[in-house]
Amino acid sequence: MAVRTPGLERMRALIAQLPDQFANGYRDGGEIGRGVIGPRPRPTYAIGLGGSGISGDLARVIFDRETKVPFSVVRGPSIPLAADRDCLAILLSHSGKTWEVLQAYDEARRRGMRMVAITSGGGLAERAERDGTPLIVVNPDLPPRSAAGLVLGSVLGLLDPWFPESNEARVGRITDRLRSRHATHAARNGLPVRLAARLGRRFPFIYGDASLLPLARRWATQVEENAKRLATFDEVPEAYHNAIVGWDRVGSTDARRLATIFLEWGGTHPLVRSSNHFVELLLNRKGGLAVRVPLDTSDLLEALLEGIVIGDLMSLELAARERVDPVPVEIITRYKAYLTDAAK
């Protein structure tokens, strides 16, 4: 039986705010961008980890499909050697305390890179204010995983001049659609609840093509943080060139403990859909669970944002079924404290 807790209801309320967060982030990013982003696109590095890093991943797939701007995501303290003063570094850390991002900031500054920081405070905000680095401040009261829409909107607003045409009307259209669909997704018979019921205690493998890989990562990390259980993700069709051998060897007993979730959208290649179907048939024969989640839109940005809503709500339903509070992530606090001590 699913159990509702104050933490669970808080996280559900924050998901409902995602459309407004996204629109507000786009507006705030645009305001900063008008002062610091020129008309000439620059190779861009989004540097962040965890939920902040995922926002960079989400922005990257939009840039890859819709612009000619080289856009990379760095998930660590080391910036690629090719990054120089002709490049832009976007430093992403909700807390402003992520040591990898702080080291990357210092390195980017030494190289003379143009920089923008997106954070709620901490050492990253202090460095930005000290150095006159453009700063986008996000709400410090949000759990980092609940700020994905806000940070993604900020990045897209910041770099809006580098798109073939402004995304302003598109952002308004998408946010209106997300608002109108939220009640359906959040309903007791909505898709997220049905997905959680089917998944049960199975270990999920979440698959997406190159465009949806950041979304697959997001689904896995939300299951891990909200429901406090392991999950994994991978890119298709690449995964089928090796993982399919493992799926073929899984016995029926083990297969019943596993699940595959295939994320698809209007731009998913027909042969990728066929590949997913092949694995679906393979797993079904063994008694495993295979679920295809269609995101019914040809706009990748809309698919990513709606996918965040569905995946987040599913992970919270799993948390309710596990009778766990999705808010606390005390082990992450302990991990960061351990690293702080280790660095002394």
C-alpha cells in the first residue's frame, strides 16, 4: 500500500511547479544573456554534476539537434585541453559547494574563458561576485533535483541568441501544454502511477536514444534519490550491440526481477523503435517486464520536459510504495563531508 508523507507531497508540489520554473529560468537567463552573450556563437562547456549536470545534458541535446554550436558537458574538475579564451564555461552547482565545479571554475578563469555561474550561493557565488562573473541565482530552498527545469531554462535563455530563431514563443507554448497535462499525469490512474505499479520491486533498465539519453539518466537518478533504490540507464541502439547478449542469457527466474523501460518520442528513428520491440519480445518470453513510454510530440524540448514530469512522478510513487520519504539524502551529505575532510 502506498503511503503519503509530507516530504512526498512537497516533492509532488515541486514537480507541479516545473513549467513555471522553466519559464522563469528562461526569462532570467535571457536577462543575463543580453549583457554577456554576443551574436557570435562560441564553443560551450557546461560544467556540473548530479542534478545540475543533468540540466547541462538536457541543454546539450537541444543544441546538438538545433544549432551548430559545439556544446559539451563536463562532469568533473578537469576541463578539456581544447577549452580556451574563445570558449564559454557555464558553471552549474545548485549548492555552490560542489568541489569539482569550484576547481573547474578556477581552471576556466586561469585560461581566460568567458564564464557564467548558475547557483544558489556557496563558494561558486562568492567567486563569481569577487571576479565580476555573470551570475544567475536560483532558489536555494529547492532540493537540487527539483531545480532541473529552472536550470535548463536558464541555460536556454542565456544562449537564446545562438539559436536560428528565438525560443520565446516555443517556451510559452510548451509551458502552457505542460500545465494543462499535469493533472492527468498526477492523477491516481495516471501513467506514472501505472508505471510504478507495473515496475513494483523489479530493477529497472531505462533506455533512450541519443536525444533522450539525458532523460533516461534523469529517470534512473530520480528512482535512486526519491525511492532510495538502484536503477541504471543506457543509450540505444548502442546498448543492443552488447547488452542484448546479456539479456539473451538471463534466465526466467532472474528476468522476473528485471524491467526495461524504453523512452521514445516523435523523433525516435523507426529502426530504434524496432530494436526496442525486439528486446521487448525477448524479455517477454522470459517473463520479464518491458514497457515502452511514448512521449507524443515532435518537439524534443517538450518531450524532455514532459518526460521529466512523468519520470519524477513515477519515482515518487515508487517511494510511496516503499514507504520512504523522498526528501532526505543524508548519505550524500556524509559523502561530501568525507571529501571535505579528505582534502584537508
